[in-house]
Amino acid sequence: MKKYTDTGKKDTRSGYGAGMTVLGRTNPNVVALCADLIGSLKIQEFIDENPERFFQVGIAEANMMGIAAGLTIGGKIPFTGTFANFSTGRVYDQIRQSIAYSGKNVKICASHAGLTLGEDGATHQILEDIGLMKMLPGMTVINPCDYNQTKAATIAIAEHEGPVYLRFGRPAVANFTPEDQKFEIGKALMLNEGTDVTIVATGHLVWEALIAAEALENRGISVEVIDIHTIKPLDEKAILDSVAKTGCIVTAEEHNYYGGLGESVSRVLAQNRPVPQEFVAVKDSFGESGTPAQLMEKYGLNNKAIVNAVEKVLKRK
Amino acid sequence: MSNIQQLNDLATQVRRDILRMVHQVNSGHPGGSLGCTEFFVALYNEIMELNDQFDMDGIGEDLFFLSNGHISPVYYSVLARRGYFPVKELNTFRKIDSRLQGHPTTHEGLPGIRIASGSLGQGMSVAIGAALAKKLNKDEHLVYSLHGDGELQEGQNWEAIMYASGNKVDNYIATVDYNGKQIDGATDDVLPLGDLRAKFEAFGWDVLEVENGNDIEAVIKGLKEAKNRTGKGKPVCVLLHTVMGHGVDFMMHTHAWHGKAPNDEQLEKALAQNPETLGDY
């Protein structure tokens, strides 16, 4: 098993902030918008260095999406920032008409995705955002796994022409991908090669998948682990190549199993190479208050849940 | 530029275009289109500074955003007759494989359109964004937008209205088509707008009213005055009093023709009131 080292726990939203700082210094067309959550989105440094390129819109997310669409007319590259819930469901029609259908180069950057914002509870958590956003024609959907990858993704999406949904989280999690990585949209990362089972994971579940894989390898099960940071467009080849070897797959995500990564993978398998699949995802439920670890345990989103899913899928081979 | 007679002739021809377009496909929104004809004719032929070639960024020219996208017939006719695309393309309105979708969109690449609209209440935010981009680009040109009065029932407008004054977006003129009508009836009956002037002023806008929004000279005078008021720290609102269905006697003073096309007989009667001036498409 390839060894990955946590270089120190960090929140992925800080990776976004760090990426914005880089963009502020390197790309004069990048502008940032925020709906009264500067501290949560970690963009104070960008604002301090580029005050004229920052727009505080207040608690008015619909207006923020429209202003972002308008800013592209004149060549700006707007990055909107608020919680994932308020970045998607609350403003779906604004994104649909003014951004996606209009083909605007807006980067919708969303913190506090999934369950792991914790104690605020279900009003502020969202487990439906990947589904909402991947259904919009032309929308790119990205869910990086750690601080370094989020920073790299933030920088990369500025170079991509077209609307992007970038999803990240609140809690400090393992930071294990390379600091200087080049982020390629739509290209899955092979983290560990194996032959018995494939685990494809996205976001916070990637580290959990690595922990699970190590435990399984210790029991003699050869596990392939793939980081799917881009849910749309999906790296279909990476998935198909892997199941051609392993013959079964577990998908893992901090999202409802309706509409998430798992269903995207199922479509690819059904059309090309049907193999047994198990889903590590929330089973059509809202979240609740609790610590991130408690929530991941209760809703079956941690390394133990992944091990269980692998055991189950292996029996179905 | 153009004299008043020429602009009125153009307005009459635009009315014919609107009526013929919606009649041909038996769908579309003639009422608001007819009511805003003078506004569009004045804006695109007398008020805005426009580049010869259309490009999305619109650097070095004025920009316009239509928020109440259902009045696409008047928008398409005026754009075509201003040279954005061939006038004969008006013949494709609302048909399959057309660039002239039921509501305006950038999706099919129709020159002159910079945003999709139709789902109401979004255009002011977009216009504000474009105005902010102009300021960042040190482009002195202005941004214009048009909104239905009923459309102001959408809450996003008030987020945008608050933002524009709070952030001194003073290179922006938003016009409200103040015809007092919407699909289900009078705005006063559906959901009263109250004192619209006082509302905009309370939000910190500079407001002016054009009492006869179907008199081309009055519209030009009002929009020129609005231009004079830009650059002074406040966004500018024009309350444009129009008559829905203006120019066709049986379509005026009623909401009945908001989204209904005339039949053959009605079309003939309507066209007789608007004789051909510049040639039908």
C-alpha cells in the first residue's frame, strides 16, 4: 500500500482562501464576491491585497449570482463565496438562467458543504448540492479532498472558461496531497493500485478511503483507491479501467446517494461494464447537529463504513 | 442623428413586426412589447453609444439588459432594424432551430443579447455587475436596463436596488415599464406596488418620471435627463409611464393582450392602424 502522510490537519476552505490569494496576485481579471461570510470563506488576504476587486453583497445571494454573471461581461472572472447551501439550492434559478444557460464564466465557490459543518445542523448543511449542480448543462462540478488540492483547484478553475461549482468544507482534515500539485479538471487521481476492489471517493471521504484501504490491505485485500475530485465531467476511463481489473466498486461521498458521485458512476458502469457497486453516502436524509466525527459515524460516512461496503461488494462479485 | 419623424416611422414599423411575429406563431407577448416600442426605438437609435460590431464584453460602448424578457418581440425587432442581425430573421421568432427564442438568450448566439432573461427579477443584478465591470475597466460608458412593474414583485430586485445605491453604482440607469398591468390583471389588484417613486428614493436612488412613455420626444428627453444625472453618486431610475398595447386601439388599457396573439382578423385591424413605413420583414 502506497503511504500517504497527513502533514497537519487543515480546513479545505482555507485552501480556497490561499488559492484566492495566489489568483489575486497573478490574474488581474479575478474578482471575488461574498455574501457576508468573509471569515468563513477565508478570503481576507485577497480583500486586503485587492480591495477594488472585492464585492461585499451582504446577505443577498440571489443578487450575488446576478452581479457575478454581469461582471463577466467586460472580461472579469468572478468567484462567488458563501456556504454550499446558499450557493446552490437557495439560488438555483439565478444560477440556471443568468449563469449556466447564459454560459457565463462564473466560479461558484461553496464552503461548509456536506454534514461536516457540524453543530449548525441541517438548515446549514447540504447533501443535495452535487446533484443540483451536475444537472445543469455545461456546469463543471469539483469536490477536492484536502487543503492542498482545494488550493490547486481554486487556481486551476480560473483558467477554465465556463461555469464551475467548487465545493469544499469547514472542518480541519488531513492534508496529504502534494503542495505543488498541478490540478487537472476532469482527471481522476490514482492513489493506490489494487486488484480486488475499487474505491472511488470524493472530498473528505478520500482520506477515509485511504484509511479503509490500509485496514483492508492488512487483511490481504488488494484495494485500488481513486480520488475523483471532478464529478462532472467524470473521468469515465479511469473508472472503467479500474473495474476492468477489480470487477467491483465502492463509491464514497459526503452527499445524498440520490444525485451524487455514486449515481454518476452507476450510469457509466451500466452503459459500459456493469459490476457490483456499493454506496457510501447519506441514505436520503437531512443532517442534524453534532460534531463532524459524530455525524460521519451516525450517517455512515467514515472509514469503517467504507470497510463494510467493501466487504459487502466483494461478496457480490 | 435621426429626426422625430424617422423615429416615429421606425416605431410604427416595429409595431408591425411585433404584431406579425406573434401572429405567425400564435404565441408571444404583444402588450408589453407595443407599450415599450418608443423606449426601445429611442434607446437604440438616439440614446446609447454603440460599437459597430457586437461582442459580448461590450468594452467602449453602452450596454442594455432586458430583465422582463417576455417582451422579446420589440427587442428583436429593434435590434434587427438597428443592424444586429438580418431583418428577415424575425420570421424565425419562436420557431424550431431559431436564434430568436421565446425569451432572449445568449445560448444560440444572437447578436445584441448578453444575458438570458424571462425568469423574472434577475436583470437588475446582472446590469449592476456589468456596471461594476465598466468601473473596473475604467470604461466611462453607461449600463441601461428595463424591468416590468409587476416584475418588481420579485424580491431579488430589492436586493439589487439596495446594493446599487449602497455601493454608488452611478453609471447605471434602470427603467421601469410602469403600465400598471400584469398577467392576472392590474398590479394594484394582484399585488400593489405602492408608491414606487418613494420606494426607490427611500432606497437612495435618483428617480425621474416620464409621464408619456409612448411619446418618442418625451422618452428621449427623459432618457437624456437620466443620462445627465449619472456619475453623481446615485443609480438612476426612470419610471416610464406607458400604455400596454399602445398603438393598437383594442389592445390598449387592458391586460388581455399581455401574452396573447391576435387572430387573422385582429391582425389585419391592428396592422391597418400601423401602416407599413420601412418595409415588412
